[in-house]
Amino acid sequence: MSNRVILEFDCVVYSSTAIQKAAYRAMNFMLVHIDLNEEKIICICEPTSDADNDQFEKAIQEFKKDVLDYSLREKIRDETTPIRNLILGIAFSKTGAGSE
């Protein structure tokens, strides 16, 4: 494997926040430089000095999975926010904790 891998993510599908979180999680075995443009998020991945090729390859695969994971978490959070707020509102209205 070469010392550098370039990955491209569609800005419509993935957020820069999800990619940043995945990059942070992968930093033990690789460094990720993130470039943004109007259509794509480009990640330039390089192994850390103590990562061998196998660790770097595995880190790339985990990074891709983590980007998807964090992206789906964001979507689920956004879709369920009204329901979560409703449940919390009902729960606090019954305890009297919100009325002072």
C-alpha cells in the first residue's frame, strides 16, 4: 500500500462533522487532512509514524465505517429530536421539575 490514500465523500450524503469525528477516532494509526469544496469532502490519509501497512489498511476501512456510522447517527438524531423533546416535556411536566 502506498503512503497516502485519497478518499472522496459526497457533501450531500456526508457531513464534515461526521468525517471529523471519524478522523479523530482514527488518529492512532493515520493522519487525515480534510479539504472541502462545494460538492465533495476530500480526505488525504497518511499513516502515523508507528503504523505499519496492515494497521494503516485496517484504519482506512474503519474510517470508512465510522464516517457512515457518525453520519447515520446525525440523521437519526435529527429525525427523532421532536419525539425526544415531546417525551422529555411530558416526563418533566409530571414531576413538577419544570415549574418554578
